[in-house]
Amino acid sequence: MFAPLKRILNLVLDKNNDSLTKQIVHGSGYQFAANVVSRLGGLVFTIIVARILLPELFGLYNLSLSLILTVGTFADLGINTALSRYLSYSMSKKRGNVKEPRSRLRFLLNLKMIFALFISVIFFLLAPIIANSIFSRPEMVPIIRIGALYILAISIQGFLSTVFYPLKKVQHNLIGEIIFQAARILIFLLLTYTYMKTTTVFWALLIAYLISALYYLLILATKHRRLLFGKTMPIPKKSMTIFLGWAIVLNSALMLFTHIDIFMLGLFVKDEFIGYYSALSSLIMSIMALVVFGSVFTPIFTEIRDVYRLKRAFKKIMKLSTIISIPITIFLFIFLIPLTRLVYGSNYLPSQYLTPIVISSILLSFLLIEGIFTNVFSSFFTSKEKLKIPATLLIMMIILNFGLDYVFIKLALPFGSQWVLVAVSAATVLVRYINLFILIAFVKKEFRLLSKK
């Protein structure tokens, strides 16, 4: 019974073993720990925010956060994705030679800072137009302006944290995550005593991201100086430019795809209904994030050149994903409503809206299976510079999602705003599974990674 666990433990402790299995187990172990810290810290933070703000302001917070994160993807430009892919590629070519990795890192960092600053300034200036003309919520103006600074902070922190995945030093991501989670909770509680508004949440997040970024920078500057400092060399930019182009499309589309449901609710219902929906979806996303390891898988897929080893690694990861996702989905299907009541309180499950909220929870539970498998496929396409495939597909799915959301919402509105929650849930689940099934079909046809031979 304990033989497999013993083999895994011996494998991890063997310093001379650098096998594919050890890389997956070692990286996934630290990533899992970081995910646990991230989601538990995030859940605690969300519970505190939700209980203090209550459904209406909590809905406004989630609508604002969705908007800020979506705009933030344009500041990212897919650069974090490119960093993970090309830094892994450069470091696997010649062990010990850091001139090429350093050159790629510096090029991408300069690009990141330029575009993050540009997007932040534009977002700050457009705050009144976005808040008043699009969402008809003047109270969003100061939130959006803080969000502009938040985009700068999260851009810097995200870039620095990504460096440690190609370095296979994922333990630093765990420590950085602990620092960030502790900082945002403590800072928010401290600020709440003197100044309690929705903007307080974003000030806490902004400061916490800066503290976390400082930690990553100190580790890089002290333990990996050669990667940051020194002479650079000309690097082939054509392939990187093409990759970045599709990474921009993919990441922007992915973020929009992730938040379409919140945006559509923001256009048709009051903030309190966004709060009810966000309470359900945040619990699902928190649990899902514990068991997705795309940041670990991308460098592994990138370094494997042999088709047989790649196929074997892919099948192992798919099998592991199946074993994990199905039981958790069944658990959510049964216990999501009791969990919501326990975590957020009865304010998020009003008796007059309970039936549509329960139906929405059942539908949204199925997102866990889809999310885990889509994450694996995204990691694979990223590692093989095939971003055009998922990016093009996502654009089609976004159009379909908007269309279905609009039709379903119009059908549901005559019965009350509470039934819009069911409409949006149904449209979201349907479109995401269509996207997943097309990805599976493409991998089977083009790469034959899922074939039995």
C-alpha cells in the first residue's frame, strides 16, 4: 500500500536523480504547496472582504477586480508566458552558460515595463469614461485609478515570480506566496480600522504585491546575480515576436473569457447578484487552483524533445488530472451550498433566491474538471510555440459566450434577476466544455499524444 509513496520519497531525496518523474513530482509538490497557500490565503482574504463589504459592495469589488485584471493582461502582453518558455529553452541548451538566458530576460523585462506603464496611464485617464459610460457606476472611478497602480505592481511581481519556474527553484514561489498572502490580509485589516471603503481592498492588494515583488527581486539579486547582471548578446527576436503576438491574443482572450460572466452580470443586474454569483465561483476557483500545475508543466514540456517521452509525460499528467478532478467535482456538486453558507454567511444565500442559487452552484461545479484539463492543454501548447491554436479558438469561444449569455439573460430576465444567475452559469459551462472538447480533438489529431500506440 505504501510502496508507491516510498518510491516517490526516495526519488525526491535522491540528489543524483534528475529524471522526468522527479522533476514532475518535485515541481508539482512545491507548486501544490504554493497553490494551497495561495488559495487558503485568498479564501481567508475573500471571506474577510465579503463579510465586511456584504453582497452589494462585494459585487462591486468583484466587478472592479475583473475589469482591472482583464486590462492588466494587455500590460502583460504574454511576456510572462514567453519568459517561462524561452528561459527554459535557453537554459536547457547549455548548462552553466547564462549569457543567452540573461539576454532574453533583460529584453522581456524592458518590454514588460514599457507596456505596463503605458497601459496603466491610459487606464487611469479613462477611469471616468469606463465607470460612467460603460458600467453606469460613478463609484468605480477611484477604484479604477487605484487599479492603474495595481496593474503596475502585479506586472512586476508576476514577471519576477515567473523566473523561478525555468530555474526549477519553485520553493521561492512558495515563500513569495506566503509573504503576499500574509501581507494583504494584515494590511487590509489594519487599513479597515481607519478607512473602510471598497478602495481599501485595492490599496491592500497593491502594497502586498509590491512587498512580494521586493522579495523575488532580492532573491534574484543575491542568489542568481549572473542571470540579472552582466553583458548581453544579440538574440533571435523573430520567433519570440511571433510567439509574443499570439501570447498577447491568448492571454487577453483568456482573461476576458474568464470574466465574461461577471461583466455580463454587471450590465444587466444589481451588484448584490454579482456578489451571490462571486461567492459561488470564488470557492470553485479556490479549490481548482490547488490542483492546477501549468507553471510547472510548461518548462517540462519545453525541455522534452523525444516524442516517446513527451507522450509518456502527457499521459501521466492526464491520468493524474482525471484521478484528482472527478472526486472533487462530486464533492462540490453536493457541498458547495453548505460551504458557501459556512464561509460567507447566510447573507449570500437569501431564502427568496435560494432555488436559482442552488441550480447555479450545481452547474458551476462542473467547471472544475474543465479547468484542470484546459490548464494542461494550455501548458502543452505554450511549450511547443503553438499559441495560435488555443488563441484562435478562444476568440471564437468569447464571441459564442457573449452571444449565449445575451440570449440566456434575455430569456431569464422576465422571471427575475435571480434567474440571470442560472442563465449565465449555464452559458459559461456550456461554452467552456465546447472549448475543451475541441482542444482534445486537436491534440488527438495533430500530435497523437492521446493515442494508444
